[in-house]
Amino acid sequence: MRPLSNLSPVTTAVLSGTVAFVLSAGCKEPSSRTKIAGSEMIGVKSENDADAKSANAGGGVAKGGQNSQSNPDDGDNDSDGTNGSTGNNSTGNGSTANNQQSGGANNTATNQSQSGSNGTANQNLGQTLDNVGPNGPGAFNLNFRSSADFFTNMASSYEGRSPHGQVRIWYSTNIRDMINRATFKAPVGTVAIKKFQNTKGSGFAVMIKKSPGYDPKNHDWYFEMRQDDGTIAADPAPGKIAECAACHAAAQAKDFLAGTELGLDPEDLAQNPAQTPDAAGGTTKDPDFVPADPNAPKGPGAFQSDFSSSKSFFSNTPEPILGVSPHGKVRVWYSINLKPMLSNAKIAAPEGTVAIKEFDNDGKPGVDGVAVMIKKAAGYDMKNNDWYYELRDPWGTLLKSPAPGKISTCSGCHASAIATDFLAATKLTSAAGTGQSGPSKFVADYAASPSFFTRMRTMGPETGTHGSVQIWYSLNAKDKIGVNGAKLPDGTTAIARFQKGDQAGVLVMIKEPGSDSAHNDWRYEVRDRYGNLTWNPRPGAVPECIACHKQAAPTDYLKGSLYVN
């Protein structure tokens, strides 16, 4: 690890918004342990539960029974078949945990955990997620479309932001009642099946929730790819697929299930149809896509080792900041040609544009590596907006693995930022401890988050359009909320919980530079009581919201900024 004092930290683009749901058929997991800019990607070999043994922290040993399985496993004491049962009992230092699963027609299971004086069992996901719920089937079912054990909230296929092209996702019915929540924990045995179709082919991408301890770092998810006939693919090896886990890690609040928000209503499907492969092998462009200006200045087209001090580069992150990518804390530099357009809601990076990200993903002081994006000439990789990717060590030396170029793991994540031309960190800023910029997004745990504050101890009286409300504001704007003439910083976020009669929900305002300059650049969202985005009215510059909030023009459209109780 290079010390921070030697070279300031950097980052290319940080994953934001919707995350890639599962690995595409063309992606491969490394077959051996490979150091990639400070992180390890480890190939996984499948094993049969019938012969697997595991020793736990308390010294207990659990041995798998004779299971008939429909998918490979890594010996985690799950029951995925129809004939056998497995279980384990372990006692640790001051804690006990009992996990039992039995196979059979109903594939039922119970999970029990008990805390001792010195420890607590089964708390991998934190206190923000539910820890209860019926278990799922625990295995892929080729008849999922007609099975009562599965459901989908997608009316038809949709062009997601992952490498998979058009997708439609089914979930096991045990999570039907929780899938619309802002936060939840999927119970053991939960299954997610994605049917995908892209220019490389089609098939199924599958996620199965295993017992606690299978892969705690990645919420105990097992990943596998299957062909159209349901046959399991050997490459990438089923199990702990690093590329899948890296993308899904951004959906922490929803326990790695990153596609749950893709249940679109008919109006949205009509206005944002799925993209389809075109004759050139790319896809028809997303409505957010904007073409590059041929007269815009080009970038240097190559990595420069002195980027942190060069006048050819600039950064909005003078201090490392925690993004939502797998890279941990990051700093990002861009080639100077991008500076005039970086704050725009939509960006088309000119040829030669360079983005450089320093990252620290192990939590220790220093830089773990450098990730680089370079915009190539039109036609280099049309499907992924012609971006070239490379990884370098902390001192800037080019790494051979993964091979520089069209790195699918990178493009799969960055595709979520189509509006800003795959540059997902353009709104990510840090201000040397002042916190001047806001989160620029809805945060599910706003009421408990240290990044938000409220001046209201309880819900107010039922007055006005929304009835009773309680409002939280992002901490970056604390000194300017309610101040006449104050212009709130970019990214400032206001979240109002409301209750009117039997109706309840969440209203959100986000300061987005360039989104609606005529009305102070506010984006409006209406969410249900669980924090899930609704599509009526459509998010953005909502006329009804603007008409009401512009009455509070002196306080930058924050109409309830003076509410205190």
C-alpha cells in the first residue's frame, strides 16, 4: 500500500444508482488467486454437500447428509434437494447458534439464534435489516414462470444497467411482502432468477441465499449461470463469483438484491422501452444518452503519473470519500477538457477524456490502487460507450490482470451512469471536512443517519397538502436551512415523512445542478411508506411540486424549512 502522503488518492467512476443484477454470460471469474489493485479475486471450486465438513468457532463439527441437489454447492450445510436434511449446532464464546434445514416437498426450515454474554450469533447484516421471514426454496426451478413458489414485479423485459441486456427477474415468494421495503434481509433459501438476452446470447443468472457463514462478506449469496434449457454453466464456476458480488454489494440495504426497483408501471414501460440490439452490435440508445459534441476539446487519451499535480487534470474530491462502489474510499481526477461539463445533468465525454480513481478498499491508511477510464474513438466498444479500462498499482504501474481494455466487470457497473456517459462519480464531491456537498440521493435510513438532521421531534399537525409531516435535511446544509437568500449547495437532500388520513409516504427533494435551472435545480420524488420510488408522478421536475415550493423562493424552495417542534 502506498502512503497517502506520497500520492494523493484517486478514482475513475463510482457506481451509483441501479446496480448490475448478475454476471453476464461472457464474464469469467478468475480461476486462481489474483491481486487486483489491492483486492483479491479468488476462483471457487464447487463441492458436494454430502462429503463436506465444516468446523465452527466453537469447535463443533457439522457433516452434510445425503442430499440430492439441483445445483453445486460449497459445503455450507444447506438443504437444497428433495430427499436429505442437514443441520449444525455450534457453541462459541458466549454465543450459541442453531441452524436447521430439512429437505422435502415443502423445503421448510427454521433458524434460531441466541446471544450470550460475550457474543451474538447471526448478525451479519446489521440492525437496519429485518432478521425474520419464511425461508425460500433454496434451489433453481426451471418452471419458475408458472410455479407458485415464484413471482415477478416486472410487466415485461427491461434494459437494465448491467451487462445482461434485456432482463426480467423472478423472486421466490417468501420475499413478496418485503421486496418493496427500503431495507430488508432475505431469509435463507431466497432465490432470484434473472432471464437475460443480449448480443452475446441468453440464459439465466441465479442468486441463492445460503446459511449464515457461507460467505459473510457478501451476505451469504451463492451465484450461478445457467443456459436456456436450465443446464448449469461450468464457467464461471458456480458459488462465490467475485464479479457478481462486487456489483451487488452496492445494494446493501436490500441485501444485495439490486434489481428490485425494476418493477415498472405500464406508463414507464411505454416511455422507456427496452433497448434492442442494432445492426452494428450495439444497442439503441437510452433516452438519457446524449451524443458527444464533435467540436468539444479532446482529452490527453492516456494515463499520466503526475495527474495529482498536473494542470491537465482536476478533482472535486480534495479528501477521500466513501462512494457506493466496491472500491471503498476514493478520490477522482478528470482530464481538464471535461471541466466545463462535469456539473451537467447529462454528459457526453469527448474522445481522449481520462478519469483516474485512487481507491482505498481495505480501510487502512494509504492508497490500494488506481483505476483508469479512457474514452476511445467511436467504434471501439459501442455497447459500452467506447470506454477503455485499466487497473494500476498504488505507484501507477499497469497491471496485466485483469487484462486492460474492455473489462466487463467495470463496464457492467458503470453502465448505471448512462446519463453522464458511464462517469458515475461526477456528483461525488468532498470538501476537506466541511461537508459542503450533499448526498444527492434518497437515503433509506435517513432518520438514523448521521448525514441527516431534523428540527422536528415528532410529526407536525395535519395541515397543508400533505397532512402531518416530519422533515429531515442533509447535514451539509445545516447552517443554510431556512435562511432567507441562502442558496443551498449541490446535492442537498430534504426528506419529508408524511401522513394524511390513511395515506402515508415519503417526499424527497434533491438539488441537482443543471436539472431545472428555471426552478432552482430541484428534483422531486414521491416514495411509498417503505421508501420505494413511485412513478406517479414521475420523478424529476414535477409541476405540482414546483408550483407549491416556489412560494418559498427566499429559502431556496424549502417550504417547510422553518418548521420546528
